[in-house]
Amino acid sequence: MNEIIQILDDVKSSITGELGIGGSLAQRFLAPNLPSLKEKLIDESDLDLLLLPIENACEVTPSIKDKFIIVEISPLDDNYYFGLIHKATNRWVDLFPKVNKDCLVSIEIGGIKYLADGIENQATYLTRDILRRSSHNLPVRIKWIKKLKELYTYPSLNKSILKVSELEIQNALNTSPSSRIKDKLSTMRQLFKNKTITPSGLSAQPIQFYLK
């Protein structure tokens, strides 16, 4: 957990918004009995973090390069998604912009309170992302489908507040996953074609990561 606290602190020092918690880290607090959480230790998991607005300020500053390698930047929700490698720990960090704080709940990590993405939000996002990827012939990893099934069948999931229909969820669950090689090749192609530059001048340098 000390590594995670260090990573959270390093991200917080390089953003103008508020840092939120998503993915498996949030699930460990909100849905601790998910089978997939027992398959991988907390210190072995990638981190999914949320960039939340504070008075409309929600940006990543150039100082992020001091502590992280920027592997990917992609436009998302009028902001940018960042795929990062933490230099000190070599841990992968996904940093997603989030335009509002709907369905976020409070958790505490290392004595500090954070807003975390509820499992209903996560199930909604996974469903939409799987369907979007499938419709554009993009890779769909089997672990995403398995995770959606876990979340959707979790006893405490409040299905009445999901922002997707039963049909959409079933279509996502029935999506055929891509092969490992297609996933890897498509990801590599996307990373090296992407020339996104943020208004503050940040750009991805995936070659730094793949040559390590």
C-alpha cells in the first residue's frame, strides 16, 4: 500500500483537479468479494485513477513528466486520457478525466479521503467501452468482459441506477474477445500513430517505455 500512496501523492502534485479512485483499487473498498481481486495482489495491479474538476479546473500539468513516463495521451470527454508509467515503482497508471462527480463515494486510503467510482459507474463504463470497441473493430480483452460479468452479478450492485440497458449489457457480455496478438499489435499501432499534444505542450513518448 505504501507504493500506492506514493503514486497517488505524485499524481496529485501534477494536476489542477481533484484525484479520484477507479478500477480495481476502488473495487477493493466497494466490492471486496469480487473473484478477480483475489487473483492479483493489490501491489501487482495497475491503477485506474480519475481526474475530477475543481471549479472547472481539471488538467494535467507539465510537472507530471518529473515522476512519470507518458506512454499515451488520447482525447476523451473534452479532456485527455493519460497512460503513465510511474518512474519510481514502474507501475502502470491510467488517468481518466471525469466531467462530473455523479455516483462517486468516499473511501479512505492512507488516512486521506478520496472520491471513488461506484461499481454502478464502472459497470456502465465497461459496457459502453466494450460495445464501442466492438463496433469499431478494436480489441476487446477477455478480462474486461469477465470484469463486467463480475460487477453485473455482484449482490450489492444497484441495477436501477445503471445508465445502460439490460440489452446493452448482454450484448457486451456476448462480445467475442480479440486475440492477444491482435490486441498487442493494435495497441502498438495506436500508440505510435497518436500525435496528440495537450494545450500545455504534453505529448506521449511511448518509445521510452518500450525500450526499457
